[in-house]
Amino acid sequence: MNKLTRAGLGLLMTTAVATAQAEDVKIGMITTLSGGGSHLGVDVRDGFMLAMDQADRDDIEVLIQDDARRPDLAKSLSNEFMQRDEVDILTGIIWSNLAMAVVPSVVRQGTFYLSPNAGPSALAGKMCHENYFNVAYQNDNLHGAMGAYMREQGFENPLLMAPNYPAGTDALAGFKHLFEGEVADEIYTQLGQTDYAAEIARIRASDADSLFFFLPGGMGISFMKQWENSGVEMPVFGAAFSFDETIIKAVGSAAIGAMNTSQWAYDLENAANQAFVEGFQDAYDRMPTLYAAQGYDTARLILSALEKAHPSDQDAFREALREADFDSVRGEFRFGPNHHPIQDIYVREVVEGEDGEPTNRLVGIAVEDIQDVYAEQCRM
């Protein structure tokens, strides 16, 4: 049974409406459901709720609020969830600047936080915490894997571009770490920027042999459309954040041929992934993105831990989370010592699908068992 009510800027969704019992579990989700980049939060929510619906448990309550991509609102909502609703677990944040505003205080107050997306380097290193788990990646991972792939493909002088916020700086640092060579230039844009004329002119004037960029959500759509019209001919590479199924369909033919890295692909051949993709398409009538896959895996991790312990027994529940005893849609998955994934990163190519629309096709593995470099700074 589902109940839907309005709650200020947010959308409050309650699943499994049941008489409160001592062992009931409350989960608070703070994610981006409106404004720029909202499709990321919508997909995390929908993937998460698909797993919950499939589990069909009557002892789990999920409360969902829209952060409107505002750090101050996300912080306020986290306090409401902890103090008023007394949630056991928080999750959902998309943007790294919002995660930095929320996660440190949440975990210090004894609430578990499981990230389905944002993985800033600070939370993987010196600010790691025993109550914080990232189920997606550390921000560097996908970018670093592309750096390794481009090096192996013989590119020697790439130009790098990303927005100037924690995930953007992590992106370029990660790329350079595994590219292991000199780059032509580094361009930092504004977060949420839509006009890239100046950046494209700078790229045109460079001596770069390739372009690597990280522009998630609507930023990537705007850039790729302007890039196509610019006439600049240069191989384009990125991470899946700029080439998810929603973005490439909005971009159209300009995305064809672009290579991107991801820890997940809809055409990965494993039983858990096939069931997820079919279930998501049946429930929502669209192809899932990596964000939906991350939301789904986050919920399934929580469900696997709840089979062994309740969050009120923090030590037991924490150990159950560490075990990651579930079948991930991405294949092999385990946590490193800083509670961030150790996993394979894949290469995908944007191709024309059978329906004539752009789609991602799995090419192969870029890096096996990647682990972030910040784990050595983590002391738990």
C-alpha cells in the first residue's frame, strides 16, 4: 500500500504503511527531484523503490524529500528526518557539495548514511566514518578508469573539463592519476552552466588530441549540442555521468561514437542485472540509467543487512553492511576498508540503437578491481 502527500518543497512518500512496531525501520531519502539534474534523483528514487517493492516487506517505511539541489535545504531536511522522524538510515544525495553539507554531521550523530551516488574524496579519506557507506563509487573512479583507457589507446595530449565543485575537482584528479601523463589544459566551468561558447573556443585553440569532460545532467546535454554545432573535430571521452541513457537521447546524434566509463551497463550479462533491467522497464516504461542501478543496489544492500540485524544494534548492522551479502547488478562487488566499493569499471560506446536512438553498448573492462587512493588516509 502506498500513501502520497505533499510536504513543502519535497515529496513525502511512505511505503509499507503499517502499525509501528519495535523492529520497524525508517529510511529517509533526500534527493534531487526538481530543477537542473533532477533526472538523476528521480532515477535513484525509482531504482531504490523498485527494490523495496520487490522485497514486499511491511516493516520498512521510506520517507522521500526533494533537496532542489540546495545544500542548505538538504541540511535542514536531514535534521528533520533525524529529530522529528527518527529515521534509522539516510540515503539519496546526488551532488557532492550537498553530501559534504549533510553526511559528516549525520554519521557523527549515530545515523547510518548510505550514498547511492556522491562520493567526494574527503569522505573516502580523512573524513571517513564507520557509519558511512558509499554503494556507488568514489568520485575519482570512473574518471580514473577513462584516463587509463585513453592512455592505453595512445592518446597523449587530452584537454580536461569539469565544473568547479568537489566532484569536478575529484574527476580531473582521478583522470590524471591513472592517465599518468601531461594534459593540454584543464578547464573548470560553473556548476549548472549552460553556455559553453568560451570553453569551446578555448578547446578549438588548443593543441589537444582529445577531449575528456565531466558535465553531469543538463550540463552535458547543453555542451554536447553546442559542441556538435561548433564544427570542432576531436575524439570525445567522458564518464557515464555525461552519457547516461536520458542524456544521450536528449543530445541525439552528437553523442554517437563517444566513449564513456561506468561501473554498470544495462547489457551486463548477469542474472541480477537482467532481472533489474526488465523490472525497471516494466515498472517505469523506460531504460534505467546508472543512477537507477545505484539506487537499486543501495536498497538491496540495506535489505540484505536487515536480514541479519536491525540498525538499533549498530555494531551488528554495520558488520552486515560491510559483508555486502547481495547480488549486485554490476557483478562483483565488495567494500574496501573505507566503506567504498572495490569493483570493475567498464567502457561503453554510444551507438545507434535498433530504434534509431542513441544507446550505450558495452565494450569491455577499463580497469579491474579499482580502489580509490584515499583509503590509505582513512582511520576507523
